[in-house]
Amino acid sequence: MRAVALVCSLSPSPSASSSELLAGQVLAEWEKLGVEVESVRVADHDVKPGVAIDMGEGDAWPALREKVLAADILLLATPIWLGHPSSICQRVLERLNAESSESDDQGRPLTYGKVAAVAVVGNEDGAHKVSADTFQGLNDVGFTLAPGAVTYWVGEAMQGTDYQDLDGTPDAVADTTRTLAANTVHLARLLRDAPYPSASS
């Protein structure tokens, strides 16, 4: 079982990132369940705008796409900006849209049978809206969502505290992260053993 996190912070490495911190906590829970994990900071790569699998010379998306297709579980980790997922998260969803025209030898999209989850951080409200928007995009392109497929933290409105500034992980966030990890792995194992029917079924 493999999982990849695409961290959609607007800041490239090595800048500190609350999104990467929360994603790392999800990955740590998956590792406890025997999952092989990898994290990628998308801002470190030149992902071109567009809705094709490959946007030409210099486009980093094809290599990231291979990581997504090799994984059983995808985590999108995003900050909240102006009440929305980050522009990088939106770009990832736009690039994933190309999967709607790709299929296996039974006519199923290559993302069928893969499970997705979301991690959201911000110092204003909006985690439910961001997860709803992201869930819809992921489901549209073929990913399956488990119950409790989001973990999030938002700070007090109009304050400047970030998730990475906290002294420790709040119990509610830790509990939600564990639930996300357990449910996504359970669902991914079920789908691996019982794939969706072919397009002609």
C-alpha cells in the first residue's frame, strides 16, 4: 500500500509550511498502518498551467502524475487563501482533470480504485468549504472518498497564529487525522481486492 501527499503550500522548500506539517502528521499515521509514504511540495516543481497530461517542455507534472498513479492513496494538503484552496491546489486539480480522458484496458479511468483525502490549514474559517471544493474535484476525476476524508485546523479569525506556531497538536486534530488515516487505508484495501466494474459491465 502506497500513499503520496501533494503539499500545495504557496511557499517552496525550505520555507516552513503548516500544510506540510499537517500532511506529515497524516503520513506518520499511514506509516503506522504499514503504508509506504512520500511527500512532494508542489511549489518546488514547475507545474505548468493547463488541463493536459503533459504541457510540453519543462512541465514537471508528468513526473508528479506518475507518483499519483503509482499510489493507492492521494493526500492534497492546502492552506486556505481568501476562503479557497491555494492556487497551487487548484492547479493540481486542473492537471488531474486530464485523467478523465485516460482509461485502463477495461475502460475505467486510471484513478478508479484510488482513494483521496484532504488536509487543510488556515488562520481563518473556511476548512469545510475548502474540503468540499476539493472533494468535488477529486471525485469528478475518479478518486473515491472515505468517511472522514479531511483533517484540518483553523485558528481564531483575524489573528496571525499558524498551525506550525502551536506548542503541540490539538487532540481534536490528532484524533481526526488518525480517523482519516484508518478509513482511507481500509477503503484502499477494499478497492484493491474488489475493483470497480469495467465500463462495459
